[in-house]
Amino acid sequence: MRLLAVTALILLSACAGLKRPAGLPEATPTGPVAQPAAIRPPDRPGELPAPAAAPTAAATAPATGTLGTTVASLDASEPGLWLRTPLVKARAPGSVAYQGRTVTADLIPLDGPATAGSRASLQLMQALGAPLTALPEVTVSR
């Protein structure tokens, strides 16, 4: 075992005297790697973006009252009290109710039909007293 350790030490000290061959790039410093900017696919040739319609007062005002019921699944990817749901079109504060308990939470839009399920944060599920391994049906309001 000692012979192996001594041999490794000799080999490492021999490597220290080696010179870098010409043409090889210098070593890059280690550290955080910068993330590339989001890549957007190029527009297709001949396609023009559709003109945006002017929003009406009814379209810009968020819906209030009961927005509907949805099946919530647990999403423990981010902390906080939030619900990603297709029942809203813009992020806004709201409330989520389950079996008589109501909790104020951020309502975050989720693509999909209004009948699709929602994703609830761990803290929201715990505050509602909802089972973490089930798919509880919750009522969403604003």
C-alpha cells in the first residue's frame, strides 16, 4: 500500500514539470457558469405577427367572486402559498378553500382548459389541511 502511495506521489511531481503543448487553450477559471439567454426560434418566413386587439375594460378587469373548482395536485418545487390554475389569466391574489378552510394565496395562470387540474404549493396544501398524497378538489375565488 505504501509503495502505491509513493509511486502516485512521484508520478504527480513529474507531471508538474510538464509544459503545455502549443495550440492548446489556457485553462478556464472555475466558478459559476453564466446561463445563456433564452433562445427564441426564428419566425417562419412569410409569417406576420397577428395584430393585437385593443383590450376592453371587461377584458382587463380580473374576474372576482368564485372562479370555480379544480383538482389540486402537490407541487413542492417552490416555497410559498400559491396555486397554479387555468382558472385565472393573470397572476393575482385570491383565496383557495377546502373542506371549510380558506387560505389566501397567489393565483398563478396555468396553460390549459378551465377543466384541467391545478398545482398547489406544499405550504398551501398544509394550510388547507388537505392530504398531500391525494388529489383534493378545491374552490378558487378572487
